[in-house]
Amino acid sequence: MLLGCVYGVAMGLGFPLHLSLIGDVAESRLRPKATSLVWFLMAGCYFLSPVITGYLARSLSFTAAFIIIPIFIMLCAPFVHRLFKKHIS
């Protein structure tokens, strides 16, 4: 129940935060495209997460799937951040 509350708070803060901050990192002419890309990636994650979890759970177990997926995300996050980091020149 505690983790469900943490998830709810994180979604309540993170979902609108990504949409509002995308305007700060994108040039004004690219803001509509950047906002659309954020919506597309969020929807894609909601589509792919259950599919990937299902395949992993069938191959291994639900416990392993729920351990492997967050570890994979946490390992990939710094590389994704570095890829999209706005460079100050």
C-alpha cells in the first residue's frame, strides 16, 4: 500500500511536470513537436510495460519481472539523461 501511494504521488507530480517543463527545454518553434513526443513516449510506455512484464513473467516469474524492469530502467536513465541533456555553450 505504501508503494502504491508513492507511485500515485510520483505520477501526480511527474506526469504534469514533464509536460510543463518540455517548453523550457525546447525552442519555441519546436514546442508543439516536443510536447507531442512526450505524449507519444508516455503512451508508448503504458503500452509496452504490460507486454514486457507479461513476457518476462511467463519466462521467469512475476517477482523476477518486477525486479528486472526497474533495475533496467534505473541503469538506462543516466544514459538517456545524458543523451537529451541541454548543453550550455
